[in-house]
Amino acid sequence: MAKAKVTFEDIELTVNVPAGTRVIEVSEKVGSGIIYGCRECDCGTCMMEITEGWDNLSEPSVLEDKVLRENMAGRHQRLACQAQILGDVTVKPA
Amino acid sequence: MSSSINLNLMQGKAVQLDDGVYWVGALDPGLRTFDIILSTANGTTYNAYLVEGDEGVAVIDTVKEEFSDEFFQRLESVTEYSRIKYIVLNHLEPDHTGALPELLKRAPQAQVCISQRAQSMLKALLKDSRETLNYTAVQTGDSLSLGNCTLQFFNTPFLHWPDTQCTYLLEREILFSGDVFGCHFCDARLFNDKVGDFRFSFDYYYAHIMRPFKNWVLQALDLIEPLSLKMITPAHGPILRDRPRRYVTHYRELSTSSLSGELAHNEKSLIIFYMSSYGNTARMAEAIYAGTDQVEGVRVSLYDLQGGETEPFVDLIEEADGIMFGSPTINGDAVKPVWDLLSSLVVVNLRGKLGAAFGSYGWSGEAIQMVEDRMRGLKMRVPIEGVRIKLIPTDEELEQCKEFGKEISSFLVGKSKQQGKVLELAEL
């Protein structure tokens, strides 16, 4: 299975994960400061900033796009409960 | 005291502040608790303003819904609804937008001017008419003309909501600041040089409303300080016409870190708080303290929560780079003094601070994870799993505590073994 690295910049830790893993599946286990509300793409609480590897996440769904717009997300911000890791990426809480 | 001001207030008339500028707000002297969290010993005011230009009128903010009649009465004393060209909303909280739906019915031609971030909130406030809303979103650098006078906008987010902005009346040098420079203080004499001593209310309001957003306050001050200021007209409390700049200076003082001058360059501050019932968590705290102190570049403080009040501890936490909490587990929970402190931290910004937890337990030991979760909820970083020890710590376990302390301090100065490490998902 393809592997990818996700680095949590706030706690300076990297995890090797199978491609397709959602950020939420890793960030809580390692204690990153990304926090979660609804966990189902509604509230926007888990907004994170992608500092490297922006293109290595799955494309946002129509619903995620809507929530990002409503929360005035910046260009390199995504929801950690939705984004799937496809290649090496570095993230931090937004 | 100017008797004409009081007379106008009594008669429900607008109070003139300057040429073409009026206060059209409302007094709420009976209020004792604002928004659940704030107390006030003499009520508050909901300040709304009207600016009259030769090409139309702008209304700046409105009042809490219950006070709408007073607001409309004052408004009608100086203008007709058909003349209202703009409604500027510096902040969309209900105490400033309560009369908005009715105002829009009476002045349907008016265009609402709000910040970019306020758009979704405006639509939520006016759900019934969201399809027909006539509004424009403005940002720093935007302005609008009322003919012989100009309103300039300054985007000042998070003071204290994401939507907040300030509006400046260029020709009169008046800053309509929203909640910034405001306070919950009600005095019918209205002006800072006439009302009673409101210094406590001013600082109390800052401490509870603006303090969590100090960095945003400093950014806003960078925009406000270059302005010529004849008067600051906030959304609550006295109108600041006498030496308004001293309030700006005071805001900068309040928003500037006091400890930064105490610490050496690049030195980090770490505070360990603990509470112990049988002395076991205290022993752990001492060992952790000894470990943290082994790392150069970290100034560590150890406090027993039993011996201190919450408020000064909140002040310490605000300035610290790292915070550790030690709590025994009693009845499956962390102990109350720990929660008391953790629930008092909403007034300070904790984002990005390092957090860690530890504690002794008898049966289950849930307290540590609960405290860690709370710290994450407060947007702190909790990179290192806390230490839980069943009952009395052995020498070996105390050594483990010492290592834990050392690791936390090392993390603060960027020298932790964990930093830069690559883990496998399956190991987690």
C-alpha cells in the first residue's frame, strides 16, 4: 500500500500513514493542537493550515468547500476531519 | 454637567456630539449581568450614532432589541427614515443589532455596510429577508461619502468577534470604535469628562472582553494610532471626547506583555501547578520540577493550587510558554481546583502554548487524559503523553517523572527527543 508522511508542525512530529488516511485519524493520537467539533464537515472547528504539500491532499468535496467558504478559509486551509493524506504533507492548527 | 444633554436624554431626543453627529443610543441603568459573564454595578449603554451629510445620513450601529423604541425616538428627532442612506454595523452582536430588522423596514433603501467576516452573521440575523438584503462588505481602505463628509473603514477583527470593524469620520476626526474602548457603565451625562469615575469599568471590560485577543488589539492599534482623534465614540459606556488618545495608549499598555522584560532573550517560562490529596501527586510534581530545571533556557515555577487564588494564576499562565497540571483522580475526575483554574482561562489566549498533565491515582486515573483534552480544547499543544502513577510513586517512578519534566523542558527549547521523530501510524 502507498505510504505518505504527515508532519504536525505544532508538535514537530511526523507519522508514516497509508495513503488515504484522514488527518483526523492521526492528529488526535499524536496530540496535535488541531481541535474538532462536529467531526462531520459542518462546524469548521478543525480548520488546519497546510504549510507544505498542499497538492498532496484529496480534493475538497462540495460540502467541505461550502464550509471552508463560510468560515472564510485562507487559500491553504482545509478541514482535518475531511482531508485525506495522499502524499507528504505538513499541517498545523489554523 | 450640561443640563441640555440631560434634558434631551429625558425627552428621548438625540444628543449632538459635533456638527452633524448625534448619539441616538439607549441607557440601560438596571442591567447587572451582561451576557452571563460580565457584571456591572450601574448598568450599561447601547451607543448608536447618526452622521448627517449633505447627501444623506448614516446610522452607525443600533441598540438591544428591548430598547428599540428609545432608539427610534431619538433617530426621529434628527432625521427622516427616507434620508438614511447607509447603516454601518461595526459589530453584529445582538446588543448592537437588536433594532436592525425594524430599522430596515423603516428605511428599506438603506445599504448595510459590514466587514467581510460579518456577512454570514448578517444573513443569520436576518434569515427572513436574506434573499433581498442590500449590503456591502467593506475592508480597510474602503470609504463612503455622505457628500460633505466621509466614513473610512478599518478592519479590526476579533475585537471581540471575527466581524468587528471601526469606522472613522474623517472630517470630524471621530472614531466609531465598536466595542473597543467601550465599557459597561451607565451615566446619563454621557461624556468622559462629565460622568462618574469609570476607570474600573473600563479596565474590567478590557480584561474580560479584549484580553483574550491582545495580539489582535495590537494590530488594531497600529491602524488607529496614526489617526487624528478628536473623539472616540464606542458602542458601550462613556463617549471619550476629553483627551481620547490616552485611552489608546492605555489599550497598548494593557495589551503588551509584562513578563517579556523579565525573561532573558530566548528564555522560556514553564509553570507547574498541582493539587495533591495524600502527597503522591505532590511528590510527582517535585520530581518533574527537578527534571524540568535540568534544561538550560527554561525558567520553571512550581505552585500548589491549594495555596493560591485563581486570578493571579491566570495572569501567570497568560505569560507562560508552557503549563503543566498535576491532579489526582478522585471519583473518576480531576479535582475541582484544577478545573476551576482550567475553566478560568477563557480570558487569555493560550493558542500554541505547551501543555502537559500528570497525577497519581488509586483506581482508574482518568484525570490526566481529561486535563489533556481540556488543554487541547483551549488550543494548546499537548505533544507528550502525561505520566500516571498508581498510588505512591516508587523511586523508579519518580525518576520517570524527572525524565518527563526534562522532556517537557527540552521540548520548549526545541531539543526534545520527540521533535523531528518519525512514527508509524500502527505504533500510535
